[in-house]
Amino acid sequence: MRILYLMIGASASCFFCSSCSFSGFSLFSQAAKIEPTGPTYTVRTTAYSHKENELGGKYEALTASGRRLRYGKIRSAGADWSRYPLGTKFRIVGQSHVYVVEDYGRSLVGTNTIDVYKPTLRGMRNWGTRRVNIQIIEWGSLQRSAEILKGRLHYAHVRKMYNAINAKRN
């Protein structure tokens, strides 16, 4: 069991650096669930709200995946899908609810930042920017991420994520 844990840890640290790759083991080559006592990562988090006046409110309460934003025991989050693919489930250590990566944003691409959804502007401002420990519960799908992004390649930030996903899949 200890050897498997070390392999996952080694692969995950490489996963975040984008300057190297492993040809053998990959967290994305399997639909692997990580135990609740699995590894944690320290990440920068910010918050967003559908109440922000971004793009004229065009998307309202919908995520990039087309799903309604969630804020309950399961909560929506945004991230660079080439780092945290669509559907990645995680929790913030010390909190009971689970976040699911369902969204992305231009300012998240190329970063190790996760945007957590808050239903109010006050909640968003109160969150601010925090470094937190997250625990991955289940990795999302690079394939599904690429399928959704493929129709949006006219945006430079989407092309960047799409190309990074394809580099990891090959």
C-alpha cells in the first residue's frame, strides 16, 4: 500500500508542473478514486459569484459545463481543466462539503488556482484569496473536458487548456 501511495504522490506532483511528463503511470489513465485519507495539495483559491457583472451577466447561474451552479453539500468550483479536469471532486480540508469542478475562467488558465462558487457578492468578497489544503476525492475526465472545449477554441484561454489536455492525453 505504501508503494502505491508514493506512486500517486510522484505522479501528482508532476501533474502540476507541466514541464515534465511520465510515460507510464497517470492519474488520468484510470477512473481511480483516492481514499478519504489520500494526499492533499495546497492551492490558491479565489471565489466567484453569478451576481458579478461579467460579460453582461450572459451566463447567469450556469457553469461552463452547462449545469446550474451548486451551493449545498455539493458545490461548484472553477479551475484550469487541464490541471483539474471537468468532474474532479475535492474537499477543502476542515470543511464537510464536496466541490466539483464544473467551470473554468480566463484568469484560472495556466494557474494552480481554484475558484469556489459563492451565491452572493458578500460571500465572494468575504472569501477573498486563501491558500487552503484540498483533498482530491475523484479525478474528473480529460476526455469530457476536451469534448466541451473543442467547440470553444476561438477563445485563446480555451485553446491553451485544450492543447494542454491533448498533450497530457498523448
